[in-house]
Amino acid sequence: MSTQMNATLSERGSTDEVENGAVLMPKFGSDGLLTAVTIDAVSSKVLMVAHMNKEALIKTIETNEAWYYSRSRSALWRKGETSGQIQKIREIQVDCDQDALVLIVDVGGDGGCCHTGRSSCFYRRIDGIDDNNRIKLSRI
Amino acid sequence: MSTQMNATLSERGSTDEVENGAVLMPKFGSDGLLTAVTIDAVSSKVLMVAHMNKEALIKTIETNEAWYYSRSRSALWRKGETSGQIQKIREIQVDCDQDALVLIVDVGGDGGCCHTGRSSCFYRRIDGIDDNNRIKLSRI
């Protein structure tokens, strides 16, 4: 992927331009965010689901490293800045209506992702229902 | 995964219960939705990113087929009901703070997913910047 600077986000076009065109014209929600799904390039596992505002998306494209917008902290967030778990971008994919991205990344530092210390944020699966009809989880 | 009926969603607990516990206590956003990322069990590719309200999540768990909530149509949505592209659930994963799910699915019908006719909604990647600083897309 090119890492040229000064990328600009195009305005939304027609449905045909959005779905079949060759220009990124992303749809940010009413909260100014779109969804990013981050995949480990080596394992192909989902590492995390996070959000980007326009600034985070531009920074990600221009620096080739994943930047997100933290909804809890209301702040731009360079993933791995303190942990060293920098996410180097291999590829950014966009979906049909351009409101979600998939980031294929190589993870720096110790290779982890989750703030709990696990390598992926997805470390549990739904595993049936208990006697009180509660939905049980087990470790993957 | 169990397909027992009458699953109920538990109230949110402490951070420790949410992150390390063995009970699903999902966090729905202010719009009543959480994010679901759907992965093809065979190819391991991301098929789509969509949203679930409480009813969609319960129906997905109880029927072992993917149900979503369509934000554009403001309606519950059984994926594949008209197209035959039913998503049979192999596994549902939940992330650390329980506001996102990964669905590992086997796709019925012709095996497709996207309303545009492509097998996945993610059929384009970001591919550099043009002379007007527009962000270019190319087919995957």
C-alpha cells in the first residue's frame, strides 16, 4: 500500500460509486465513527474490533500503522504506543457500503493485542446455557 | 454449541466478571446494538460486519443461525431468508469487554454473502492515492 501523505476523504457518491467504484468514500455514523476489524496477518485470527473517526483513518493510511478512536476516552489512539504492540498495516479492506474496514496487520512488540494480556480480545466462546438459562462462556 | 431454548441475557457485572467471567453479559450501545463480525468457517475470510440487538442475539443463539438487526430497515433480519445464504453458526466468540462478537459460520445456498453478489462484502482494498489525493480502491 502506498504511504503517500495528504490523503483526503472523498464525499459520498451514488450507491453505484460507493459499491462498485475505485475511490474510498467512507460512511461515518452519527457518532462520527466507522467500525474497524483487525486481523492478525500471520494467524488470520480476529484480534480486536474498534472504531475510527476521520482523523484516525487518515493517520492509519498515512503512517501505515493502526490508529483508532477510543470511545471511552474520547481520544485518538495510536495502538501500541505504550505497550509496543504497534499494528503495522499490510492491507486495509473496505466493505460494500463503505462503513466498515478490515485491517490486516503484523503486530509489533510481544505480538499481543488485548489490554487483559491475551493475544486477541476474542478469547472466549459461547458454550451453552446453565440451569438458570444464563449463557455460558468458555476459554477458546 | 448448545441450542437449548430460553436463553436469557445477564446484567452487566464488574469489570472482572465481564473480562474474566464465564457468563455472557453483553454491552449494547446507546442505539441498543453490538457489532458482529462474521467469518467464513471454511475460508477464514471476513464475510461481513453487521449489528445485533438483544432479540437478534437471542435468536442467533437459540436457532444456531445468524440473525442481525438492520439499521437501514430498522428491522430484525434473518440472514439468507430470501437468498438462501443462511449462516449456520459454528461458534460465537465474545471480546474482552463484551461489546463485539465474532461469528464463525458455514454459509448455505450458493455460499455467498454480499447483496452485490460478491461472496464477501470485503471485495476491495485501499490501493494508494491518486493525483488529487483521493484514496484509491482496487479489487481483492
